Amino acid sequence: MSPPGEPRYQSDPDSQPDSEFELGDLRFLVVGNRGRLLDARRTPVRVTGLDPDEGTFEVEIQAFEDRGARWRLSLEDVRDYQFAVGSRTAERSTMSVLAEAASRFDRPLVLEADTDATAESLGKVASERAAASDWLAGEGVESIDPIRNIADRDGDPVCARLLHAYLDRLDLRPMDTAFSEAFVSNPNAGELIKGHAIVLAELGLCPYTGKVVRSPRLFAGEWSKGRRARHIITRLAFTQALWGRAVPAAVPLYRGMASEHMLDLGRTGSFVSATFSFDVALEHFQGAATTRSAAILRQPVPVGRLFMTFLETPAMCRRFQESEAILIGDRANPLF
């Protein structure tokens, strides 16, 4: 965690100006090429792979908190990157293959929430939440006080152990760990999060708006739709049972955002990232020198929308200390 008064996030004060780079294009997707993400701090990356069969490319993060992480990205996402002037370019035959793959997968997929399944899914969450509450009581957990943890931007090892013990009963801990680590690093990298989002819609809990599935293995084996559904129900129930013991009972959540373009405040995804810390939201709101628009939002959110929080989830405290909460999206409340 950063000492008081120091920046919360790493950055490079000597970062080169944008004039030294060209906007991302398929022709720059050559393994070994270096570029950077068009975020506020211009996170440097290196291209490490291409997969035309699934319409993706892979980059390795070269600096900052997530250094060493590898992201699988949609080919069309190359527009969110820039590459150094003079970078190598792909051969014409490779360009043709990549362009065809990008076109094949750059198609929307919209799934309305299955309202016939909503009541059944909510009933399962309620039943599992009661079971989780009884289990927590049996473990001697009468109440939790997250205020200090929010201020310190650090989780609670006891809550993490309780979560792991609860998930181990159903062999869901590996899935939970993989989901949380992927979400913290980049929820749009790969299709792990997308798979859960699609299952959310089939459970009737939140509509899905995104792109078509790229990987034929998305719902294979341990990641079947049935196991993903079980994880969603179990995780919602445990998190709600845990935070139902919070003192004080009502803790507001914040969202801070900044962009080099106009913000789109009218749409949220299947999973929404928020923070219990106003200071974290404020730092996101402040953006950088290139910021054109920004917003900061505050709202009490029903415990029923809590899917994961930093308090019990180790991945949310390992690289970034953001006092984060992951909410199930709500079309009726697009700002949160």
C-alpha cells in the first residue's frame, strides 16, 4: 500500500509523448513488437502471441503493478493500443488472415435475462444464503466491522479463510480464484468473465450485451455452464451472508472514472466494479493530463448485488489496493 500522500498507482514520469507512437492497427501485431495501452498512464506492453482461430492476440504487461500479466485480447481491441514509430509490420498474407478473423468475431451477442429462470435463481441464492449464514454462525462469526479494512485498503485474512473453507466444500475454490484474478487484472482479457456473464443471463440475473463466443472450450470441463452457475449462486450467497453481518449495516459504494473521450454513463456490464473508498474513487476521477471528461458517483447498494469484495478475496488486495466490490449489473440502475 502506498504511504499517505503518495500516488496510489505506479506510473512513469518519463513516459514518451504520443507523437512517438502510431495508433494501433492489425499490421503492428507482430510478436515482439512493443506498444502501450491507451490508458491514463500509457501502460507498456509487448506482443507475445496471435491466435487467428479465435481472433485474438496476446500481450505481456511490461511495467506497473500488473507487470508480467498476459492478456488475450480481441483483434479489434488493437485500436486501444499504440505502437512505437518504426515498429515492424506484418506481411500482407498475415494481415489478410487477421482481418478475416477480426471480421468473423467482431459481432454482437445480446442475451436478455431469462425471466422464467429469475425467481428460481433468486430462490436458490436465498436458500444458499441461509445455509451460509448458519455456517458462519457455526464458525463463531456474529458480526464484521469492515471500516478499518476499507480505510487501510486491505482485506481480512479471517474472512478469506472462511471463504476458502466454504468453497472447498463444493470444490469451487479454483474457479473462484481464477475468476477473481482475471477480473482484477483485466476483465476484458480472455473469455473467462464473459462465460460467467452469459450464465448470469441464463440464470435470469442480468442481461448480457457483448460479443459472440470465440473459444469452443469456453464451457468445457470444469468450466461448464452448470459449474459456473453453481459458483455464481454460491458466491453471491456467501458474500451476502458475510456482509449481512457488517457493522454499520449500510456502507456506501463509489465509482470514479475518467476518459480521454466522452464518458458513456448510460450502460453498465454484467459485472460492475465499485469501491468502498471515496479516496480510491477520487483518484480514478482525477485521471491524467489527457483526461477530457470524468465523473464520481456515490450510492448505497443493496447487499443482494454483492458478488465479491476485497474483504474476503485475496486477489483484490495482492496487486491493487482499491477496497473493491464486484456487483451484479442492474439494467434499472445503469450508473451502478
